[in-house]
Amino acid sequence: MRFIFFLILISSTNLFAGERELPVGTFPGLTFSLEKNGATIFSNKEVHYHSSTLQIRKISSHIYEFTVAVYLQETPVSKALSDTRVDRYTVIWKSEAMGTLINEKKQYDKERSEFLLLPTKFTIKSLVNASGVVETQTYKIE
């Protein structure tokens, strides 16, 4: 009986000790792009100025709040555009570095985003459901 209890204790400890987590904090944006049918239709390379940040806050063991702030200026004389969006995601890990984000907002709950978490970069790739456009954003992990 003690042996079975010991095995259960060891296996549950390993389960929780190995739980993966997203980094928490504020991270500067490196790149973004919009693609359709494999061709880039818009990216940070085509704008005069681009600045973005991603703030990640842990809500519970598998739910994170993302606040994305973006500032764009297409040409030196064009009006600058800015936007901030807050979403909560359920995180499902597929491997040590990859996973899926499921938006908790009802209007976006069918959309899935995938991510790749490397030691210095966090990339999120999202399919914009209605238009077939794939949005990719990469942030620097400091």
C-alpha cells in the first residue's frame, strides 16, 4: 500500500513540476505580417514606423491575459494609428515550445492561434477566420 501511495505521489509531483508556463511581463514587438494564400500583403517592413508591445499576465494555471498595444505610421507624413486590445486565452501546450491559444471571447472562440516560444522570441500566428488572412506577430523575450 505504501508503495502505491509513493508511486502516486512521485507521478503527481512530476506532473506539476514539469508544467510549462508562458513568460509574464511586457515584451517589445519585433515584427508583424499579414499573409493571404502564402503571400505577404502587409508587414512592418512596409511602414515608416512600427512600435508594439505585448503584456502577458497570468490569470490561472492555463489562462493568460494578453494586452497588445500597436502604433503604426505608414509614411512620414501620414497620420499615426494606434490600437490596444485585451484578450484572455486558454493555453494548450503541444510540445515544450509550441502550443495553441483559444480566445475566451465568444465572438472569437472558434479562432485558434498557434505560438512558438523560444528563449529570446515569442511568435504568435493567428488565422483571421472570416478573411483567410494569417497574422503573425513576434515579440522579444528579455
